[in-house]
Amino acid sequence: MTGNNEVALEIRRCVVDDAPLLCAIGAETFRDTFAESNTDEDMEAYLRAAYAEPRIREEMETSGSEFHIAWLDATPVGFLKLNVGSAQHEDMGPDMMEIERLYVRAGHKRCGFGGAMMRFALERARAAGCRGVWLGVWEHNESAKAFYARMGFTVVGSHVFTVGDDDQTDLLMTRMC
């Protein structure tokens, strides 16, 4: 996907054989983003649960969920997880899509990949007949909140997101397609 000042990025839907790569990228990006804000014990507990290969394979097989890896040439720079219908974690309505994960690897942040991946997610939402998208973002993740605000998202609520034994607050943000 390319265009005016957009990066040349290929975003491909994942197959089950991509599960190990999703686990690796997910654990790497989550650790890079949140390790300094969590205890080692909470971080490791979360990563063991969230990025175990059987767990990711189960998520990949969930009706209404889809994963996509973003590639720059032969390098995976991040991935998306999108949910519709009952696969969503909050009831935001049947015509909404959840962007559960939009992860860009640390060495590839601030290169336009996140914006390209967000535009891809919005295209997928429109193609699915959704009127809008929503996501959760940790209340203290200032750079992500600023990115989502630049992309047109507004805060509409919050929910609890647990890392290990630590209950944290995610802000719920939405935007129309």
C-alpha cells in the first residue's frame, strides 16, 4: 500500500503457520513498550499467557477475528488483530470493529508504518460494513494516545486491562470510518 508520502508496506492476512511469528512480535513489542511500567513478575506472567502459541492459534481460529502482518520487504515490522461481532471485547455495537492490537516493532516506530496499518484497519472495517472502529489504549501510554488522536479517535470510556496481577485502566477510543 503506497500513496502520497505513505510507506511501501505489504499487509498480509495471517495463516496458522504465522502463529510463532505473531507470538514473537507480540511479546517483543509489548515488552519494549510496557516493561519499564510493570514489575518483571507481572510482565512475564502476562507474556506467558497472552503470547503462548496455543493461545495465539486459538485467537486466530476465533470467528470474527483476523490477524495481519505488516511487511517491509522481507522484514515483519508489526501486526494487527481486528475483531468484529462477538469476538470484540466490549459491546460497542454490531456495526463496529475492534482494533485489539496494532503493534509496530520498536525499530520501526515513527516511520509511517502505524499510520499505514491504521488506514488498512479502516479499509477492512469499511469492507466489513462497519460504521466505525474502536480500541483500548493504556491511560499512561502518551505516545499511543497522541497517535490515535491524530488519527481521529476520541475517548468514550474505559475498561480494566490486567497485566499479571496488576489491574490497569485502558481508555476506550472510537472513530467513524
